[in-house]
Amino acid sequence: MPIHQQEVICALATPSGVGAIAVIRVSGLGSISLVKSIFKGKNLEEAESHTVHFGTIQSAGEIIDEVLVTVFKTPKSFTKEDSIEISCHGSDYIIRQILKLLISKGARIAKPGEFTQRAFLNGQFDLVQAEAVAALIAADSQASHKTALNQLRGGFSRKLASLRTELIHFASLIELELDFGEEDVEFAQRDDLRRLIEALLSTIAPLIDSFDFGNALKEGVPVAIIGSPNVGKSTLLNALLNEEKAIVTSIAGTTRDVIEDTIVLEGLKFRFIDTAGIRETTDLVESIGIERSKAAMEKADIVIFLFDSLETLHENQQLARLLPSEKQVLYVLNKIDIGEIAPESLEALQNDIISISAKSQTGLSDLTNKLVSMVYGQSASDTVVTNLRHYEHLVKTHDALQDVLNGLETGVTGDFLAQDIRLSLHHLGEITGTIVTDDLLDNIFSKFCIGK
């Protein structure tokens, strides 16, 4: 083990600020004896792993705090090193005094993510699972929590490991061919290799396709509410958020800027964006707001086109034609409390229409259910990619495997096939950390909080 991995590190593992309880983590070679030197109570070196002990932290005979100390002995700890967790009262003063005391005894403050980095380097889990730790901490909805937990428990890693194992088998056979190049032998059956590559591509493609859905789970699905002035966009936003977020008046053009807020529906986080009504205007401020509305519409994953009459729907449809074909559009008829459009008129539009009254909140459940189904319908894969780094390497793996398949079709020699297979293995290895550099680790773990 590298020398720096044996150093005793310490950090506050709970959020800073005054609270009932704070937890200070200590890990590294000699961490148990170090804490023993400031702890009065059970002899920690004699304690069993995964046991909790009451006592006091003292400095020069003066009690700093009464604490609970939890002992984790190597290799049965998060970092696989000897580790201690000190649960003290959440006073900033107490926390500072304990940390100063630990440092005076030879520990140092941990770098961001250093506990998790040590766990990875000591073989506790792979890099995908290590990154899932940060994702789990940041999860703010049921869907993002479920995805992060699946990755932490190795769901994504197992799928990648299976792909890599199959590919390594054929790579070794082709490398063996190169060793016997002068004898013109073929250990790797090309038809079998072709079937394997096609199977791998069919497995990787859904993972790549799931990234947009996964990113939406993590960041929130942007939904732009678009329509003509005074059709009830701000009223709908307020109804969805259940608060008076946007100003509502009977004057057309009240909303001049983009207003945004988030809510969670069925475990999914949505970012609803209320926009200025789109119309021809000579008002400079309103014109700027309309341009921002169009920009929000372009960036949104889902566009709600809100209308309250056939006339405003026609205006919205003209605008809808400007959207990319892959944009998901949901037509919503508002103000049904005033009077509905004849059903036959709506059927002639050949669009799925949801009828609501934002003012009386009629039909909102139909709208939210439709939004949830639109999002969940984006991914057919049981494993969802949420990390941009994973996505980029999956794309590169896919490209390298496609080159192998193309090479098989054109009959290239084994050395070219081996080169492309090595490249695909390299990119798969970079995802899980089988192939890793110090710069990559520093970049990943620097984004973690200090105590993790």
C-alpha cells in the first residue's frame, strides 16, 4: 500500500453548523491507537470491530466532550483500513477542539473524497460504485436515489464486467494468433467474434440511449410551458407548485421573464419553466422575454403548449413546427371551467389533448400522470447511465466495437482487429477503474465533500 494511504486522516463527516450530533471520521494505519490516546473509556485496541463505546475525549486531563466511539477494524471498514467514528455534540467549538487534538497527535485533515478514494484503491468497490456514493448523497428524488443505489450495489458494474470478460476471451485468442503469425493459424473463430461484437453492441446501445433519461433523473426534467399571452401559463405554474410563484393578472403580457421552479412527481424531479406569452409586440422588455421563451422551449425536454381556444391553439401549432422533431410536445386545453371546445373540433387536430382548468385545478392529475409516463417511456433499459464520464466512454467503446465489426466485414488482418478490441477494452476499463490514472482519480474525488 502506498505510504500516503497509510497516513491517519480525519474529517467532519456530518454537515457543518450547530446540531445535536456531529460525527468525526478517522482512518488509516494507527488510527485506533491514536484515538485511544485521547479517549478515556474502553481500551479501543482491545475492542471488537463494529462495536460502540461510551467515554470522554480529553486534552491534558480536561474533558472536551462525552462521546460515543465506533470501532471498525481492517478489513471490515468502509476504507478497509482501521477506522474510528467519533459521535460528539454538534457544537462548532467541540468539533474544532477534537479535530485540533487529532492533528496534534499526528493525523491530518482529509482531502475531498479521500475516504472513498481509499476505499476504491483498497478494493472495496470499483470506480462506478465510488462515484455512485457521491450521486447517492446528492440524490433529491426517489428516482435519482434508486438509480444511484443500483449503481452503488454494483448493477451497472456487473453489466460492464460481463461485457469485458467476454471481450477479453476473444482478445487473448487474437493476440495468440499474432504470436503464431507465420503459421497462418486462426484461434478466434471470426463468425463467433462477429456474433459477440453484435451482442455487445446491442447491449451498449441501450445504455448510451439511457443517458438523456438518466441525466433527467439526476438534474430534473425541464418542462417549458409555452403559449399565447393570457392563456393561463402562470396560473398553471402556480397550480403545479401549489404556491403563488408567478404574478397572475388579466392583463396580457404580465410575465416578462422566465420563471422556474421544481417539484417531484411520482419520484421524478421536474423543472417547470413559465415563459412570456409569445406574440408580435413592439414592447422592448416583452420582446426580450419572448426571445427567452423561445430559448427555454429549445432547451426543454418536454414542451407544454397551453391554449384556451382554437385560435390560440393555431398560433401555438405554428410555433410547434419550429421545434426539432424529437422534442416531446404535450397539448393542454386550459379554462374548461369557462367553456369547452367541441370534442369533434379537438379530434380534427390529430393531437392528444389534455383538458384542464388551472384556476380550479381540474384535470391536473391527468396532466402530471402524462408527464411522468412521457419521462419513464424514454428508457427501455433496466440500467440507467447518469454520469457524463461513463456516457463518453461507452460511446467510444461502441465506436471501437463498430470498427471491429467493420474490420470483420472487410477482412482486415488480426493485428488491426486486436488494436480495436484493445481500444474497446481500454474504454470499458476506464469506466470501472480497471484502467485509471492519478489525474482521473483527483478529478473525480475532488468533487466529493471533505468527510466522504
